[in-house]
Amino acid sequence: MFRENGLLCSHTSLSLLSEDAYDLSNETKVSASSNGPQEQEPLFHHYCNDCLACSTLDRNVPLEVLEPLTQQQAEYLLALETPKERLEEFIQPKNLKQAEDLVQGCEVRVEQNGEWLKGVVRYIGRLKEPVIDPIAGVYFGVELQGEDRGKGENDGTYRLKTFFTCQKNCGIFAPFNRINPVHTKPSGLCHASLSGLPETPIEKFSVGDRVVYFIGSEHRHGMVVKLDEEKGTVLISTERDENGRDGGETVVSVKYVYKEDDLNKDETERMDTSESPEIAVALGSNAGISKNSMVEVNLGKGPAYGTVRWIGCLPGKPELMAGLELEEDCGVNDGTFKNHRFFTCPPKRGLFVKLTSCQPDARFLGGHFSHDGVGASAVQDSVPPIRSEDVLKVLTGRMKGIQGHCNSCYMDSALFSLFSCSSVLDSLLFKVTKQNEEPIQKTLRRDIVCPLRSEGFVANRSVMKLRQQLQDRGHSPSYTTDEKDPEEFLTLIMQDILSLEPPLKLQTFGGKVESSYFYQIFVDYNNSLVLPTVQQLLEQSFYNSGLRLAEVPSCLILTMPRSGKKFKMFSKIIPSLELDITALLSNGPQQCVVCGQLAHVECTECFGDPVFSSTGFKLFCDTCSAQVHLHPCRQFHKPTTLGLPEGFLPAHIPREKLELFAVLCIETSHYVSFVKHGPKTADWIFFDSMADRMGDQDGYNVPQVKECPEVVRYLTMPLAELAAQVPREMEGVAKRLFCDGYMYMYRSPSMALYR
């Protein structure tokens, strides 16, 4: 039975008349059993078997001219205006097949008035419900992007009904034949490595995998951020988006995504023997070495360090060989051997050696690790901070610290500063927390802090995993792409997720106590400080704000003052290695700034008077106060009496001091950090999660930790000489510490998880 509408609908399938049933040249319907054309009728409509009784234009059509049609295909075709368009799209199904792979979030090009505009799919569905028929046309709602914004027709609303939300004239509703996906299946000619390479099932991908996806014949690189098995899509974090902007995300059908490792393989590499049992026999005691292991080999000029990228047999060589990507330019190739590629690395970084010549990298304690952040041994759940005497051996060098990726430097620097050599906030890692927050805590402890302390390296996939978990919790829709402030990230971790008790208790002059995780220093714009120390800035800020410390904090994190749009109020700030907070305590014994005996009064009006001491707060015993205030300039001051703790004996007046353990610095939106890892003045290391980069879009960032002995020279330099230093002429990285300091981290030496 064939109805006028041409699209057959039954309880099990939909069907379409085959091309043989039509004469497309004159749009005349032809019966397969007739000898000529019948009357002209519309070519392509749909109907339901339940409605056959209502039809007055039924036709008998042989079954062999019908072809199956899925409901999804039928709904897409019904969005087209004419029967001819529908049939042509069915006969040439390229657009239809591409449309079937599209989901919300996919990047597309949409045709509008003859122009192809860039956008993102925000809606797929009907614009109106069918009245009689069981199905209706399905359209794509697209939000225009970039320079094409404003070229649309609506804001996601159609006939007063909102299907998605966007800015005015940034929305378009279009049928599938006006939509072209940005990411498409590459042709066999665009990448030789695709020959014979099957599609990768979505379950084979993991968050953090390096992947390649395609825009036409152009391939791009990124990292897996999220997998949607139901939709069959992969959310990919890119180093640069289509417009060259740093940090972006794109949703791509899994059909168009390949693992970098698979794509770089050729036929020889696909036949490698990295999983072969012969390797264990060949390696003997070094059987733990595998692909991505960190190893060392002895060359003529000494040991060279690198990562195993390939294991197998080279043409003409029966023994097992390892293809290494070296850390330095001391190799001989880029992963090729006799014009045959086995892996990919920068020029002069590739080297093929006998597998038995490789030894586990001796710089790492407790065995090897891979760039994937997966160690050879069992996952460690508790590792103490790196001891000062072990820092140079474990933590310094290239590919050390936390590897940066896609605007992660704020997080990399904050985590490195807090956890590499200090345990002051380790309670975050072990405290009892809500069940739904445990995965975040476990990622922080097992995937970041423990590898950092035991191996000296954390791969970027581990930090991306944490960023994705934070984003999935709904705290921010851009945690995997955009740069944040370190205090925003730390507040989220400490307060919103792991509910850590705030370490800072501040008391106002009125006696009210408030809790905080940080203290933002505020200084009068017209202050007299030229080359301030952190000690002076803290005292000045407490004085201006009328604050005191209600108790000694275990951790004090200070952020430096800002001045409007000008980021830095001071050209240089001297980091105080010790912070004397005795005078900042609201209830504690104080020393007289003149004689050193027990103080009884404080004079806030003497705060800025430099005659008595370099510290801001002026505390006096009764005798010294009387003498000081005999001076005509001070005789009208009104000192206030200090309280003493109950039962205090004035035999000894303790000084409460905090020690500096890290400084975060920022210059042109890039965060780095300095860590004070020991008691000596020279015990400083400098960390940059993106110190170097290997490759371009298909490459990776190289983190680096290095000693910075030049810092000592400036810390011990006379103030007048230090003030005269031109920042760009300062030695090494010292300029970053003195001129770009943003967040200073102090701890109480008497409070630590590991002693």
C-alpha cells in the first residue's frame, strides 16, 4: 500500500520509495508496474498505517521499490521543505549520516543566506508537535560564535517558545542539510597512519589521554576531559582553539577521535613487542621497564635521561630495542630509523638503544614512573613532604614538579607551593569529608601530592582530572579551560569542598572574631613605604583595619595589595623570612619596645614614629611610656592598657614567629612559585609548570624546578642598594621573587603533620 505522502510508517520501521519509483526530471510519480507516468503528485510525504483509512489517495506499490528508513532519518528529512529535497538527500546520504553523529555541544558551520557561519549546536529537536502524524521534522538550534555573532535570526526562541538561550541575533534554527560538522572523519589520504586503523571504542579512552581529532583534512591535538558514553562524544581540552585563543574545549564524536599513540604507529610499530613476555627475560632485574618508563642510558659523555616511547625489533636487528625521547638535545633523530617512523619526538631528541642498556632513572626514589602519572608500584596513600636534603636529588630538573596544561599555572603553582616541602595543610588530604567529595580528595592525595613527593613529577592529566572533577561539581563551568586566581581555587578546595577549619582567626577592636583562609593586605595609597617588607605591610594593614590575631595561626597566607587596574602597588617587596606576629596577637604578653621588659600599654598614635623601633606597633612598660610621652609631640597621646593572659608569670616573654615557606609570583598572567625548603638562606627552589614546550599544538609543556642561589645575594643586600636595582637587570629569577610577589605563605614551625 502506498499513500500520497511517499514515506511509509509502520510499528516496526519507516520506508521510502526507491529511486526507481520516481522520475526526478519532471517530478512525476511512476508505478513500478506501469508502462508510463500517472498523474503528477507530490513526491515525498509521510503517513502512519493507523491513518490509512483516512486516505483517499492510496496507491498499490510493489514492496521491492521500498527502502528502510529509521525514525531519526525520517524526522531529519521532514524538516526539509520540498519532497524533491528529501529524496535527493536520502539518495545522497552524506549530510544525513553526518547529522546522525551530531549532539549538543558539537561545533558546526551553518548556512545562512548563502554564507557558512561558525556555531555550536545547542538544541536538536522539534519546533512544533505533530497534530495527527506520529513524527515531525527535527531541526538544529545553533548558537553563532566568534565574528559570526549577530548574524543570526533569534535568541534561541521560535514562535514565543524558548528552545535554548543565547544573545540577540545569535541563534539559528536550520535543517540538517544546512549544517556541516567542523569535526569530520578524515579521508584516507590526509594521514597515512590511518590506514587500517579501526575506530577507538569510547570505553578505551580515559580522562587525560592525549588525542588527535580532525577538522576536515587538518588534524588537531588535545586532552580528553570528559567522556559521554550515552551520546558517544568526547570533550577535548585544546592548547589553542580554532581562533588561536589559549585554552579551549570542543565536543567531538568519538568516531573522529584517535589516541595520539595509535595515530603515530605505523605497521612496524603496531607489531611492536612491548607487551611480549620476551621482554621480561631480556631485562632481567629491570623487567619493570615498559613504554613511558623514565630511564637512563650511559652515553660517551655521561648518563642521558629520557622516556621509553617504543619497544620492539628494528629492521635487520634481532635484539629488542627501545626508542627513547631524551630530555636534552643529545639524540640523533626524531623517532625515525632508516626513513621509517617508530614514534614522534622533536629533532635530536630521539635515540634507539638496546633494551638491556636501559636502567630505571636513578634520580627518582621508589622506582620509575611514567608521564601518564602511573607508577610501577602500588598507589601510595601517604607520603611525607620532601626533606630539604633530598630536594636537589628528587625535585630539581626538567620534567619535574607539576606539568602545566591549558591555563593551569595558577593551580600548578599553588599545589606545588603548599605540598612539595610542607605539611602545614596536609589535614586536607586525610580529614573525614562528605562521600560525594571523597573522589576529589583522593585525586588530590593519590594522583597529585603523593607522586609529587615520592617521584618529583605530576603529569598534566592528573591536574586535569582534578579540574574536571571541580567543574563537574558545578563550582564553575570553565575550570578545565580558563585561568583562575589561586585564592579562588584554594578557597574552593579548603572551604566549599573539604570544609577545612579556617586557620586564621581575626579579632576586631570591638572583640568580634572572624575566620578566614587568607588575609588580603590593604595599605593606604598615600603610604610612606618605598621598599617595604612583608612584615611592615602586614603591620600597616592590621593598624589601618583595626585588627588583631585572636590566636597563633598554623598557616597564614597573605595576598599583596593592589591599586586599581595597576596590579602592583610597590615595584619591589622584600619577603620577610620570619614574620614576628607577637605584637599582632590580641591576648598575649608583649615586650616594651624600649627596654624589652613586660609591656603594659600600647600607643596607636605612636605607630608611625620611627624613633623607637622599625616595627609598627608601639608597646611600652609603664615607666618607658611615661618618659616617652613627656615629649611635646606625644604628650597628648592616649595609650591604652594591655590585657595579660590569666596566670601569666613575667619571667619569660615568648616571641611568636611564623616562617616563610613559599611565594607565588605572577607576571603577565603566568604564575610561578618559589619554595623555601630548608633553614639556610640559600635553601630556595624556583618552579615553573610551563618552563618550556616540546612541539607546537601536538606537543606538551615541560615543567622545571631549579635552584636559585642568586636570591641570597638580594636578600642580604643593603636596602639602598636593593632599591636601586633595575628589575630587568636582576640576576636569574630573583626579579620574579622581589618584583612579582603576589601570595606569601607562612607556617607555624611548631605545627606540622609530619615531625
